[in-house]
Amino acid sequence: MNDIPRLFQAFVAPAIFVSAEALLLLSLNVRLMGIVTRLRAYLHNRHTAAKQGRILESEAYSSQIASIERRAEMIRKAFVSTLYSLLGTVTTCLLLGLGLYWRTAQVMAVALFVASMIGLLVGIFHYVREMGVALSSVREEAADLQFMDLGERLGAVEEKTGSPATYDV
């Protein structure tokens, strides 16, 4: 019975990491959904432009789509690594409880916790990489004259009609 307080002490670190990993996963999920939403819009706009014979516009979207897909892949890797880390941390808690009765479970818990923290570091690494690319992606979009010309054409449509363009961009 005197091992119970030690068990709860052992649960503290994994429990804190569970909360931290869950918050990181929430952040990654929001970021991934934003990227996916933008990617879907660009894919739709590229398809519409290609179908209507606007080749330059379609090519402009294609270059942006490639950039967004690279970012989405980095976020996906960060998400998966962090998710596995969360799974390992929760399993660590279970092994710590089992460790009261089975000594080998304690060793397994320590090894799994270390592996989970390495997985968390990998996830954070991918997230940091994507954050670095995010701003450069916006700069590429601004420097892409074909893509920027799309906005000018929409502005001209709005000036002529007096209403926002219903054109797909």
C-alpha cells in the first residue's frame, strides 16, 4: 500500500506531457485544416481555370499548390509524430500502474517514455520547419507575378461591374 503515493508521483510527469501534447495536437490540427482548406480552394480554382482554357492562371495555381502541399506534408508529419508520442505517454501511465506488481513494466515504462519524448521532439522539429517555410511561402506567392496578376484582373472586373467579382480565385 505504501507504493500508491509513489505511483501518483510517477504519474505527474506523463500526465503533464499528455496535456502539453494534446495542446500541441490541437494547434497542429487547426494549422493542418487551414492548409487543407486553402489547398482545396486552389485545386478547385486550378481545375476551373484549366477547364475554361485559362492556362496561365492554371499554371499560377499549380506552383502555389506545390508549395502548399509541401507545407501540409510537414504538418502531417508533425501531427503523426506528436500523436504517437501521446499514445506512448498514455501507455507509460498504464505501465507505471502495472509496475507496482510487475517489475519489468517499470523498465518498459521508462523506455517508452523516453521514446515518446523523442517522438515529441521529432514532431516539434517538423512544426518548426513548417513555421519557417510558412512565411517564405507567402513571399513566393507575392513574388509570383502570374499569381499576383490574377488579383489585378479581379480588381478590373469589380471596377467595371461595380460589384465583387464572381470569378473563381
